[in-house]
Amino acid sequence: MGEGLLDTINKKRIDGSKQLMTEKRLAVNEAAEKSGFNDVGTFIRTFKKIEGITPGKYKEIIDD
């Protein structure tokens, strides 16, 4: 695949957090915790690195 194990794991975790925010309407910090991130700051940085936007912006888009 050309990517490291941690990158693969983080992509799966971010996909899971997006599903939680979309289907369960969880807040960013709740989605971060339930997808395995201990620190919301790390979650936000990882989300932005993978998706190109912050999780807060993602929530704004899906809530419109």
C-alpha cells in the first residue's frame, strides 16, 4: 500500500469518527474519545491531516 501501519490505523479511526459524527450526531470530543484518541488536540491534527479540514468544519458541513 505504501503507507505505514500507524497511517492505516489512523485512517480507520478517522473514518469511524466521521461515522459517529454523522450517524450518532456526537460532538467532536466524544467522537475523538470513542474512536480511540486520548487527546482531542491530537485527534483534530490527525483529522485535518487526513481529511484536509478540521472535524469542527466537517460537523458544520454535515449539519447543513
